[in-house]
Amino acid sequence: MSKAHRGKGIKELANHGRGTCPVCNHEGVKVLYEQEIDGKKVKICKICKATLANKK
């Protein structure tokens, strides 16, 4: 079976979901994961999300 709809949700986002992560300042990474940092909800990359989850 084909997977024709894979990634369809991020194609509708600006720059296909890519940008600069506010935590690690990497550029051109997928910034898809919403996380609350210092009382603000920001979108961060996958690596920073895993790092924050492992610190808890």
C-alpha cells in the first residue's frame, strides 16, 4: 500500500514546518512540537523535545 498522504499536514504550514528552534537555535529544522517554556507556548524541534522530556 502506498503512503500518499504522509507529511500532508506539514506541507500546509509556512516553509513546510521548517524554521529556527528557539531553544537550540538550529536553523532549517522542522519546528513542529508545541511545548510550554517559561509560561509561553512555543514550537520546538524534535531533539529539544526529547531533551526536555528526558530531564523530567
